[in-house]
Amino acid sequence: MNAKRGRPRNVETQKSILSASYDLLLENGFGAVTVEKIAERAGVSKATIYKWWPNKAAVVMDGFLSSAAERMPVPDTGSALNDIVIHAANLARFLTSREGNIIMELIGEGQVDSGLAEAYRTRFFHPRRLEARQLIERGLQRGELQENLDIELGIDLIYGPIFYRLLILSNDMDDLYVENLVKYAFAGLAV
């Protein structure tokens, strides 16, 4: 049996740290945020932050995600197509918002900061991918999608163009774009 080291996190202190990291991120961008500034703003020591997070990237991502999670709920309308349209549209709306611009900045910074890249992959993108997987698996269980569907490839097919459009083309996208994207993808995935 593995016992956890140290005292458990104080919820108020944790909230203060996450809020401070998020505020600093919005105010100054990732590059200007430091653990020292987070600690100062939260009224804690750097040691407290490092006791709970391995590095700046981890605490900043957790602060960012704690404030952004409620904007992207996982739908369950009874239709895989509708659920994925809603999920993908929520993601696209988020990515084109002020907070979403931060994700784009973090992706750029992650090209030279492997710790940051690992943090946004594990804390933001992997959970979104698991949500998409759940939606597709529900569609498979209900017989809406091809039995032999490669789920990972299906996720790439649906969500990849959203990131391509944002990161490479820098084009805005609206709900109609996302709806058409998902419908075209479903034309190849549906039974």
C-alpha cells in the first residue's frame, strides 16, 4: 500500500494558487509567468507550489483548466452525430475565445519547452480526446457507426481539421463549419 507523502492539499490554498496562475497567464502570457510570481500573488511559498506541482507548466495548465472545464461539457443527446457536433463546436468556440488563444500560445511555447508540451498534452488534449472517444463508443454501442471503426483515426478525422484551421490557416470558424465538418466525417463513419 502506497502512502502519500506530506499533508493533503489545503483546498483554499490550492484555489488561490490556481487562480493566481490563471490570472498571471491571462495578464502576461505563459513566458512571463514564474513560480515566484504565482507564489507572491497567491500568498504562499514556492516550496508549497513545488510540493504539489512538478513545474511551472503543470501549475499553469491546472490553473487554466480549472477555470475552463465548465465551458466544454460532454453532451449525451442520444445521437452520436449530435453529441460530436456539440462537443466539437464547444471545443472550437473555446479555442477561438480569449482563453483559447492561450492554448494556441501554449502550443507554440511547447515547441521549445518539452515540459509545457507534456503538460498541455496530458492535462488538456488527452482528456478532450477521451471525451471524444466516449462519444464515438456510445455511437458504436447504439449501432450508429461502423462496427470495425478505427476510433483513434475517427477522432483525428473529426478534430484534426479544427486544429489545422486554427494553427495553420488562422481562420475563424463558426458552428456551421464545425457541423459540416462532422457531417462529412460521419458520412464515412456511419453505418
